[in-house]
Amino acid sequence: MTVRILIAGEALTDIVIEADGTRREHPGGSPLNVAVALSRLGHDAHLLTRIGSDARGDEIRAHLAESGVVLTPGSSLDQPTSTAEATLDAQGAATYTFDLVWDPDASGLPEQVDAVHTSSIAAVQAPGASTVEDVLRRYRDRSTISYDPNARPTLMGDPASVRGLIEANIALSDVVKASDEDVAWLYGTDDVEDAVASWLDHGPLLTILTRGSEGAVAFARSGRVQVSPVVVDAVDSVGAGDTFSAGVLDALADKSLLGAEHRLELEAIPSNEVASVLRRASALAAITVSRAGANPPWSHELD
């Protein structure tokens, strides 16, 4: 089922430094990756972001156009495009450093969307975080709200300084997905499942924890659900979590569970349906892991 989804957050140029020192550049940013993944899966994806009028901005616009993502009217500015350096280790895991300005213009947004997704830096970094919060509140009465904290310690600093902002976004959301590394950093604990399960008490209807080689765990009113990982020959992990987030929304759309009018149905989602959501998201993320960079799959590539 095709739905319209608004994604709010940063788009930037990823400068990837391989373990051997090789450098390459390509469009990136967690929210951009989610938008691209959703559009490639056949959904009507609109991206509220901030990109410059320089060559890097042009490359991002071309990348979005190629994947069918609609850029909202206020997203292009006469300023430099932000960058993120991703340094890969021998296993392909990425460590990030950023040169980022986040002050988006939320004009000209679509009137009606089935879901709104935000993630990472966009939801906590001033001054744009307040714009993102306004967008979430504006659409909450008619749309499903999806959020991935996607921690970036280099920019976010001490977890205590952003925990309140992140938890406020969680409280506004219906669906929250986080990695075990993000939750461990945010709360300074190994009891990551307890933390993600506790979010159900504050607003969300479905919370999800990705655990790398241990698969994924979800919590809903129907209880705890765990699925095994999809095993592939990994190239790198860039964009895998973003593809997972898109996969969750794609699976919920297929079950006609997106939109505020379906909130009660989402709240009552049974465990077997939660498991199928996790398997769908895991399968899509595995494809991204199997190739270089944030390159989520197209619908025609799926079995």
C-alpha cells in the first residue's frame, strides 16, 4: 500500500574514509536515507531538510530526484551544504564527525500525510530542533509519528544534556526505533531492553531495539517480540539503521496501520504482526549492509 510520508531532518554529504585511507563522497544523513529508502519502496516521500546551492547540494538534489523523493520548498538555501565524515574500521563500522548547521525552513509542507518521521541530529540540535518539534505537533492529530534517536555523540555531547529532548520526542511518537548502542549511550546502562520497554509508558505504541548480530526486539501492548538477524556478507553498516526505520514504516503501511485514525489498531497490534514488521525491516536493512554506503533497496530488487 502506497502512503505519503513526510521526513524531517538533515541531508548532508557523507565523506567516507575507508580503513585503508581511501576517501569517497556521497549524499547522506539519517533522515535523507530514510526518505530515499521509502521512495524506492514505492511510497510518496517528502523531505524537509536544509541543503546549500553548492556542488554538494546539487549532488544531493540529483540523488533525491533519482530516487523520487520530493524536496519541500524551503529546503534549498544559498549557504554551504553540511558534511559528515564517516571513518570505517576493518569491520565496516562507522565513526562520525560533523560540520553541520541545522536551521530548516518548514514552509510549503504537504497538507495531509499518513506519517511523519524524524531522526538523529535534526530532533535535538538548535535552532532546527524546535522547528522539527513544531512539525511533529502540527501533524500528530492526523498522522503516525515515527522517531529514531540515532545518537551522534560527537555533536550531541553529554547524554544528560540531550536526554530530555530525546524523551520529549519519544513522548510525541507512536513508533520509536533505536539501536542498542544508542540506548546504552543515552542511559549509561546495559539494561537496554528495559529502557526501550519503558518508553511504552510515555506515549509510543510500538518501540523497537535493534541489536546487530542478535537481531531485533520490539515491545507493544501485546508483549515482547524478538526476531533473528538476516545474515549477509557485510560490506559496511552505513545507512542500515535508516533502512530499518523505513522498513518498519513500509510494513506498517502494508498492514494499513499508518495515520492517526489507525492509532487504536496499532496499539492492539498482535505479536505475530509485530514479528512480521521486524522481519521486513531486517530483510531490507540486510540488503543495505551487503553493499557500500547508504544504498537502500528498490522495490524491484525484493523477492
